[in-house]
Amino acid sequence: MQVAQVLALALSNVVPANVRNGVLQHLLQDIQAKGNHISTGIVSTAQLYPLLSDNGHHDLAMELITSITYPSYGFMFNNPYENATTIWELWNAPFEGPSMNSRNHHMFASVGAWFYSHLAGIDLQSDLIVIRPRMVSEEKKHLLSKIDCQLSTLYGLVHVSYTRDEHDTFANSILLRITIPANAEAKVVFEPLFPDAKCVTVTEGNEVIWSVADKRNNVIEDPQTGLMTVHIGSGFYGYQVFWE
């Protein structure tokens, strides 16, 4: 069930636009019916996580990836039978016989790329590096409150780290540190930390570069989505973005 829905949604021009949401809802209902567990396999697991994150269900993607109950990646390395160091060929490897039951069989089921593209938010385009970390909701922030990621690219090393500040002094803010290599340009996109959140201030270093009272052109606000965007060149940047 999940495999059919995921592949149909992940492949271009398979699902007509007018029924796409219905197909997505069937997928979500099936995941929920299985106790928030996946039943995907080699040919669809890698597509499931970006599909959820890109369609407003990043929280669910984080719940699935951090699960330690069967079937899950967490169960592979945290179970009473044997603890994996690489991806198994079968979710239930310890219960099956030795035939077609490799313990080193990531094939197409690895989701490592999703960690870079959606958790760290690094998207390498032909002429631009896009940085857009996906934020889990306030209720699920315990699943992911900080990240530190380095990616070697043809431009050089891209470094992204962020922390959701939970202290009273800087509540509802994110601290984002970025390194863009020489001769590269980047677009940084800040997502709202919670539904209907509005950005009130953006700082870089110790300088306010945008605020509600001083909307400067170097930071672009999308009033419909709440996204905040800034274009930058190579260098090191330290942003803090406040929401209310």
C-alpha cells in the first residue's frame, strides 16, 4: 500500500493534480494505521521521507526516522537480537532464515541524502547553493533541536549548523551559522518556527539586518508563506531569526 502511494507521488506526472492530495491522505492514513510505522521497501523508502517533508508532514518524517520500534532503522541497531551497523536487507532480518538476508544491503533504501537536503537544508543547484533547513513543530522540537552538517561540494566545503533557542531570553528563535565557499553564491531561506508565525527580527552577527519596523531590501519576506529569504556570497554568516 505505502509503496504504491509513495512511488506514484514521487514520480513526475503520474498522479493528476486534482487527486494528488487524496493519494497523499491515503498514504498518511496507512502510516497511521500501522502505528506510525513504514512498510516501504528498497524501491520506495528513500522517496518517502522527502515526500513527507515537502508536503507539510516533516514532523511525521522525523517521528519515523527516530522510531526504535519494529519496523524501523532504529530497531535495526536497538533490539534484543542483534544490533546493526549497516542497513539490513530485511526489516525483520533476525527472524528470517539466511537466504537473501544480508546485513549490509542499503541498495536504494538509504535516506542519508534526506539528512543533507531536508534536515540541514542544503540544495546544490547549477548556479546557486540553497540553504533551507526544515523546522519541526514546537510540539516535536525534542526530536530535532540542533544540527551540524558539513558537505564537500565542487565549490568547496559547505557548513550549516543551527540551534533552536529554548531559553527565555531568545524564545521562538533559531540560530543559524553558515559557511559558503569561495566563488559561490547562496540563497538562505528561513521557515517559520510554528504555524502562522511572523518574523519580527533578523540579525547577522550583532547587526539587525531586517525588522518589522525596518524592512530592508536585502531580506525578502513572503507574507503568504512567512518565509524569509536572503541572498549571500561566500563567507561565514551567523544569523538569528526571531518569530512571534
